[in-house]
Amino acid sequence: MGDRGNIAIIQHRWGEPVTPEDRTLVLFYGHWSGSTLEASLASALGSPEGQARRDDEVYLGRIIFDHFTEGANKETGFGISVVVTDNEHPILVVDTKTERVFTVTETIVTDMASLDSAKRAGGFAVMESTIGEPFDEFIARVSATVS
């Protein structure tokens, strides 16, 4: 029972070049929040603090988690992990380097190499700026469906 969902933030090591080994994922888990993931993420990205920190994965991650858990009992129902612990919805992935949001399935979000290999299989590419929705388009689309 539940409405389990995850938002993943790509964490980049400092410096170039960016390879799968230079990145990792931090996942925000919501036990009762799967159906509201997009609205929570759009709220965070569109907030004044989210706009100010849209290219800073550390601060933006905290801003997203704050919006994700807003008004909730924070003792239970939410968590932070580096692996998918439970899931019932497509996982929203946030990439601050390209300022894009894309969705993946649980089987793809196991590590960055798997995420990148999905590109070669015709899915998407983390390292290409043309995949996924730019933050502003994501915010506009989700806001239009929520309003």
C-alpha cells in the first residue's frame, strides 16, 4: 500500500570531462507522494529560491526536498538514498548541468553507466542537452495541468 515515487538529482564531480564515473544519483523517496512528484518538482524549480539555484545541484537538491516534503509528517513517508528503495511511478531525474528534467524507469536508474547506456538503446542521454525538458518548459507544462 502506498503511492511510492522518487525524484533523482544527478550529482557531478567538479571538473571536466564528465563521464558516468564522474556522476552519481541522490534519490528523494516519497511513500505517499508518487502521484504528486511532478507538481512538487515544478513548485521547487519555479520557486524564487529554485530559480536562484537552478544550476547548483547541492542547494537545488535541498530546495526540491523541502518542497517535496512540505506540510508532511517528516518522521515517516520520506527518505533520501543513493539507490531506488521502492517505486511505483516513472522516476523524475534532474540534471542541473543541462537544466533539464527527464523520466526513466526504475530499472534504468541503477547507476550512471546504466543511465547512459539507455541513450545508446534509444532512450535518452544525460550528457546531451537536447534530451528531456528544459526546466522552464517542465514548470510551464506541469503548472498548466495543475491549474
